[in-house]
Amino acid sequence: MHRVLWFLVIASTWCAAPALAQEDLEPRTVGERGVTAIGLAGFIDRFVSSESTFPTQVTWQVDIGRFLTSRIVVRGGVIGSTAFGEDEDENRTGPGAATIDARGAAVYYFTPASIASAYAGIEYRMPLTRRADKEAGSALGLVGVEGSLSSRASVFVQGGYGTRLTRGDEGELQSRIAGDIGFRIRF
């Protein structure tokens, strides 16, 4: 019986030591100052207006972000989109057109040193292709949550609501609604 107890003590110590050492070396956090991450996401995006109807868009984005402080992240990237739910007009420009956009964002994480963190921020998008004559881009407010899967990978879900900075043909405001889900790899 005494040998069995010694065996259990040694086995449990031997099995627990690598796990504790690994946790010390690879903490599962969302981020910290100086961390850079590449993100890939897919989402649904739509403009809405009182004067026009626009097709829903399926969108993919790639971005790179860096924690400037322990809580503030700056991101930049590229968004590609295609329209569905309406006949695709090859000559359509402006809202609802299949485009490639540049994007920039500033985000504040509430608890980045933990395994999951809510965040809020602002984003600016500017079409690079199929732009309208007078195009100033779109500004959106963002809210989301990001959770760490490992010391290098995390998943996120976010939503945004904002407005196109150029008014429509009838002088109306055009709102933008976006929601996306994706993952980020830290390095």
C-alpha cells in the first residue's frame, strides 16, 4: 500500500509539473502591449437608406493589428465583398457594389490580460475599387468579444453600425450594418 501511495505522489507530481511550466511560458490571454496579430474574418454587410435598397454583401477581410498599449489596438487591412440577393449590376458603384476596401480601426479592450475580453472601437472603410464619384468612405462604431483558444490563436465576433460619409443621390443618409466572425493568430 505504501508503494502505491508513493507511486501516485510521484506520478501526479511528474504529470502536473510540465503543465504548470507550460502555462507559465504560454499564457492564454487576448493580448498585451507590443503583441501583433493577423486576423481573417467573414461577415455579412449591408447599407440601408430611406431612398434606396441595396443588396446584402458577403465579405472577407484580412487585417493586421498591434497593441499600442496594454488595452488599445490599431488595425489596418483589406476587405473584399460580393453582393447577393439582387441581380449584380456590373456597372454599380458606391454602396452595395462588389468592391475591395481599405480599412483602419482603433479598438479598446476591456480585459485583454484575461482569456476573453469585450471590446469597443471605431472603424473607417474606404472603397478602393468601383467607387462613386464623390466617395468619402464609411465610419462605424464597433463592439465585440475575443476569446483565446491557445497562446497564439483567438476567435472573435463583432458587430458594427455606422454611416456612409457621403450622402445619397437624394441627399439622404445611408447607414451601414456589419457583423463578422473570425480568428486571429498572434506572433
